[in-house]
Amino acid sequence: MGNGVLRVLGVILALFVLATVGYQIYAGVKEDYRTETAVIYSSADKVSFRGVYIRNESVIRSSYTGVLSYPVTDGGKVANGSIVAYVYANESDIETNRRIQEISDEIDLLKAAQNPGTVLTAQPDFISSLISEKYQTLATQLAKKDVSDIKSSRDDLLTLMSIYQISVKQEDGYDDRIASLELQTDELMKNRKTYKKAITSDDSGYFVSYTDGYEKKLNLDDTSDITADVIKDVIANEKSMRAGRSKNEIGKLIKGYNWKIAGIIDNSDSVYNPGDSVKLSFASTPDTVTAVIESLEPTDDPSEWVLILRCDEMTYDLVQKRVERVEMTLNDFEGIRVPREALRFNKNNEKGCYVLWGQRVLFKKVDTIFEDNDYILSRITSDESYVCVYDDIIIEGVDTAAYMANSDEVVTVAENDEEELYPPASVTEQTEATSETAAEVSETQAGAGTTAGGAPAKFTKRQPPQRLLLRKEMFILSNELNNFADVAENIKQIRFNMEEAKVKYGRENDDIKVMAVTKTVPAEKVNFAVSRGFELLGENRVQEFLQKKELYVKNAEINFIGHLQSNKIKYIIDSVTMIQSADSIALAGEISKQAEKHGKVMDILCEVNIGGEESKSGFSPEEIYEAVPQIAEMKGVRLCGLMTIPPPGQSCVYFEKMQRIFEDLKAKNADIKLLSMGMSADYTDAVRFGTGMVRLGTALFGARSYPARTSL
């Protein structure tokens, strides 16, 4: 064999050894750090209580015989002289008039939609954008439970949709439909009987169609006689209030914007005081209001204080109830949580902490807005020189990290300098420069960085301990060999997207698991994701999994999520914690059989082919109802829930359908608790429709690289 060939083989071998050693070094360095993800955290004094509304209310009375019909929804605004109720002879007359009005409104919409001037100038793209805008307006009103203008928004949306159908030639016009509706109106008019009496309001305000007997008892101008017993009595009668309305009482008007709310809280620690400005949140609306504590009086019970709050913000939602669950918040701070044990001072005496940025160690400042015994809150910012959301804050191995970060800075400005700067050391340490252990390098804690006299501590230049010099070299090598900064950035984005979606869809308190899908992804890249908290892995192919499983770190939890053949179950049954792709009763039975052979019970999910696609396996929506009871009886499996992949581009439609199926089956089977749906392209939509697990590959690791096929 020639010398040239030997040299080439030698170089290849050397590179292989270097890569292997480098990875082992990286793993060793990584294990010395314990990190905590920086998250947005709120710190506030909060108390929840049942509140009793006190408002300026007047009962509307009128003598009548018959049945009342209300043209105004509860909470709607009315002017002086507005009609608030009609009196009809019976319910049938009300229904006939309601139907006539409904048809009349539809006719008006259709005539407006086919108006020649409108149709000729309407461009489909423009109309489509107006439909989207109006839909969002309507959705927002529904989310806020603001029904005061909802009919108007609905009518506008229907008109735009009708115009669009004509503009894209789906409809030639609505003359036939209008003629049919007019015939229906003529028939109804034959039996129509008008109202016997119209009842009007004698003032302006918010109208409510019921009374509860407390309109005069609870006086807005004088709350001094409101005791704990009075509050408890009102709360005890809450259920009977809606049914209440004495003879000749039509409803009531709530006047003005000022109101109060009374409740009972525990203020034995003197957290709250009269005059405090607080934020109020309510069970009936997502809106919050600002109020002031008017009075706070103790009772004979040390844990019960009578609280009176006053407010001048009136809304539609706040007039519809007498009793409401209220949360009161004082001193609400929201920022990025940084553990005190991570806090240090850098060479410029700036307070901050060290974070892992990809494979680098960086010092990031904090802007403190709140301090607690165990943590501080740093102001939320996009300035990368400060701690940002989802940074990995180092809380163990901080001193080694401090050395690495600071020595990077020195090498950058003076590469030939043989001495390195240390982070601020204690006064004792500055006089005892002979220490050579990591613990003696820096003992700075939160609040350190100053001398005993209060002056800033100075950096001491001296030769670093040999162990840290070696670790520095190891760290640089590992950076060169293992650069997964793109994955680190993807992780931050995924966590942000998930938290945003959970808040948007009211699922802040739900534990939604994120699975890392590993198909074609190298094991070292997967291990990096595991080290950043993505410990749940999803494997698609048995052969690929068997090749990689021994390379994964020990704390990885593995689920099998791909199509599984019965003859391959035995190869994975002892290596995975769940099989998410049980797509037939026969396959579930074979999994059960193999699990029993191995003395275990395997957790499984039934795969549902929610879109009925021929290219996908799984139970149909109809079949799953029959399959679940049979699979639940199998001894070797535990049916934990359902998994699905919707047709491309139609996720929301099928997610909603899947959610209904899941909720139906969950109500009938106590073990069914997990709905696994949502992948890289649609995982935030899946959060909206109740998913308990999303499966991410491309969003986490980037576009997949498939090995090229070779011909034999």
C-alpha cells in the first residue's frame, strides 16, 4: 500500500478520533451546567372573592295583561323614551312577528347584495378582504361576549358573502329567493296580530329584563350599613335572582357609570388598605377594570374583612349580574424571572447572569423591576444585551461559565495577552490569589461585586487555575464540533409560539407536551434538543430507531409514532413508552400480545384517519367508536387517547371534528386523556382545539435531509 494512501487513511482516522473526543468533551462540559429557562412571570398580591354589585338602579313598572317580548338584550343601552318591551296576547303572536321581522331582514340583505351599483364595482379580492375583516370583528365580539352590535355585524357579513357569490359567478342573483321569502311573509301576515302595548323607558341607561329585590336595598350612595351577613345573604339568594320579577315589573335601568362591589376577604396580614388602586378581573368577561378600595373593615372573625370597592368604568358585562366571582390584584409586576442564585456582576460592575447561547456562554444584564427572596423580575425587552424570554440561565456551574465568558472577551481585544480577567472576586479572594479551585475563583452571589466599604470590587489579573484553562480549550473545541445554534433558536421560537397560543386560546394552565420528531435527524442533534428540555422523542421507522437508540442520552423518553407492522413490534416493545399509531384492532391486539410476553402493559393511542385519506392508515371517525371498547378490554395495552394527522391545508376543520370525537370518547372511558395532533405547520392551531401533545420535526430541527438512494 503506497505512502499516500496511508497518509490519507491516517488523516481520516485522526479526524474521526477528534470528532469523537470532541463530542465526549462537549457532553462532559455540558453536564457541568444546570440551567433554567427564562420565562415571563407575574408577581402580585391577589385575592379572589364573591362580589356583590351595588349600582344606581331603578325598576321599570307598568300594568299589563299578556306576554312580554323584549327588543333589547340584557345589558343593552337605551335612551329616554325607547321601547324596552312589547305586550302580546300570547307566545304564538310573538313568534309570528319575530319570523316576519327575520324574513324582512333577509330580504333587505339580499336586495342590498344584488344592487347593480354594488355588484358592478365589486372586485372579488376586495370583497374577500372585507369578509375576513368583518369575520374577525364578529369573532372578537363573541369572544368578549359583546352582543350589543352583534346583529349588525352578522348582517354586514351576510351581505358581503352574498355580494361575493355574485361577483365570482356562483350566483346570478337572488330574485328567486326574494320572491320566495315575500310569499312566506304574505302567508304569515294573514295570521299576524300586532302587540297590545309598547312599554318605554323613562330614562337612559343599561336595560336588564329581570329584577332581584335588591334594587333599593343596596344603595350606591350609602354603603356603611353593608355587613358580612348582608353580603352572605345576597350570595345565598343568587340562584333565585334570575327567576325574580314581581307583578307589573318589566325590568330595570342601571344609570350612570359609577358602581361599587362588596365582598369578604382575609386581610389579616394587612396587605390591602383603603385608598389602594387595584385591578379587578371577572369570571364573565376577559376585560379588567381599575378600582379603588373605598373601605376595608374587620369583623368578629379575624379572617373576614368587609371590602367595598368603587369604580367608574361601566360595561355591558358588568350590569347583567348581581353576584360575580372577582379577582383583585395589587402591585402587579410582570417580567422575566431570574433565580437569585444565578445573579453575578461582570467586570463593568453590571448586574446580570450567564446564559448558554447555542454553545457559547454570554453575560446578560438584568433590569430589575421586582425583588423576592428567591428571584428577581427583569424588565421584558427585546434588547439581546439583557436577559430575554427563553434564554437558558446558568444556575449551576456559574463560576466556570463566568470565566469562559470573560476570557472570550479578553482574547477578542488582546489575543497575545497571557493573563485572563476574572469575574469580580470577594475581598478575601483578592488578597489570597493562590487559590486554584473553581469554588475559589469566584464566590460572588446576588449583591456581590462590592467591597466591605461599599466600593465596587476591582478585577484582579492573575493566572487562572490549570483546570479552567483546560476546560476552556475543551469548550472551544466542543463549540467548533457541535454548532447547533439554529436548533437553539428554533427551541426559543417554539416555546414562544406555544405560550402565545396557550394564552390566546385560554389554556395557560394546561400541560401541552411537545414531542421532538427525529426522522433522519442525527443522534447528536437530537441529544442537543433533549439537553434543552425536549426529552420526549417520536420515532417513525423501526430500522432507523434501532440504529440510533443506543446513541440517545439516558433521560430521553421515546414514543413510536410511525406506521408499524405487526412483525416488528417485538423489536421496539421494550424500548418505547408509548405507541401512538395503533391503526387497527388487529395491530392493537398484536401489541397487547407482545406486551404480555414481556410482562408489561404498553400505553397506546389509536390513530384516526380523520380526513378519510386513502394514503393514510387509521380508524375512520365511525370505526373508532366501535374499536375503543374492544381495545380497552385488551390486557396488554392501556388505551390512553387518540392521534391524528389532518389533510394538508384543512387543519382547523378536522382538528375541530377530532376534538368532538375525543371529548365523546373521553366521557365514556376514564383512561382516554391524551389527544395527540398538530405538527410543524399547524401546531398552534391544534392548541386551539384541545391537543395535549404536538409533534415537531421541521420546526425544531429544520428541513429534513433524506439519504440519497443508491442503485445496486
